[in-house]
Amino acid sequence: MAEIPVHRLTEFAGPSAEDLDFFKGLCGPERALPRRSIIRAQGDSVEQIYLLSDGWVTSSVDLRNGERQIVKIHIPGDVLGAPSLALESAADTLIAVTDVKIRAMPLNALGRIFKETPALAASLFLSAQQERVFLMERLASVGRMPAMNRLVVLLLHVHDRLVVLGHPKGLIEWPLTQTDIGDALGLTTVHVNRMMRALKGEGLIDRRGSILRLYDIEALRRLAGLSDRHWISRPDWLARIAL
């Protein structure tokens, strides 16, 4: 059984051990799903959110022309399905990229967090703002950057989030296909393949099977052209409030 990951809840507001135990108690039993399973489809009723305990999941929007846009790549510790909380039906489709383990949280249980544990609620709120910054950067890269930069931004986003989980720097166990990458960046598979080979030719990355190595992370950051973000782990405005 996979451990319930709570590192996303401790990045900002610092909930107590009791709060974290409360959160874990709201999570349902662990459910294992094979790769390519649809966890929830776009248009389904919104009855619960999910905590990803193990594996990778994509969140995508299905378009009327049959195409799809991957808007988020989820790794362990992420909450799945939250953007649809204000909707009658789900705005996105959640697909398991690998074998995954998830735990459902009914919406009434989520409501208890806001009522009974304000520190946890603040943690969820700030984590959502972090996700918004990531999405802003992705939107800026896809809308205004060349294909190479888009790819590097994606690689660095995933890499940096995995490092927080304790994964080694410069090494990613990468399950995404080139089709997945293309759907995330608005590129064809051929274009993705060309960009991956170009980065490899410059000695910046290498991929052997499912293992992706980033050899010069600082050079990749310069190529990405994004601002260097410094997250505030305990915002002053929150610390002054007795939670």
C-alpha cells in the first residue's frame, strides 16, 4: 500500500501533525488502476476529488475536432479534479499515464477541511496558487515561445516538482510518449522528436528507454527563459493569523 503523500500540504502553511492525520482520515481506500485507465472523463458529474498516491496522470481537455490538449501532468501528491469543483460536470479528463494508485475524497469531506482545519484549507489554497503560476508559465511558453523552449519548460517543470519529492536531480523516469508531449505543447509528434534529438545533440539531455537525463540544468533554465521563482514557504500575512 502506497503511503499517503502530504508534502504538497506542508509547502506553505505548515499544518500540524494532527491536521495531516485529519486529512489522511478523509481520504478513501487506496484504489489501483492500470495505465491508460480513465479516472474521470470530461463531462462526468463532479462527486469527489482524488489524491494521487503513486504514478503519473494527465489532465486533458477534449476538443470538438477530436484533438486533445494536455493541460497538466500530475505526479504523486497532486490533488486531481479540483478545477471542476465549481462546475456541474468535469472540465477535463483524467487519464493514468502509468499504473497508478489513487484515493478518492468526497466533496462533503473536502468541505470539512475548510470548516474544521483552516491551516489545511490555507495549504490547499496556496498550493492551488502555485499550480496557477505553473499554468501561467505553460501558457506563456506555448503561446509565445519557439518549440524548443516549450519543450524545455515542460521538462524543467516536471523535473523540479520531482526533486521536491526526493528524486535525484537531473534524472527523470519519464513515462510520457512523444504523442503525450505533443498534446501538452501543441506540437506534432515529428516536431517533438526533432526537438528531443536537437537537445540530445547539444549534450543537454539524453533518453534511454524510460530514463531521461538532464545534463546541464542551468543551461536548460537559460534556454527556457523563465523567471527564477522563489517560493515563500511561510508567507508573513499567513503567519500573523492564528490558524
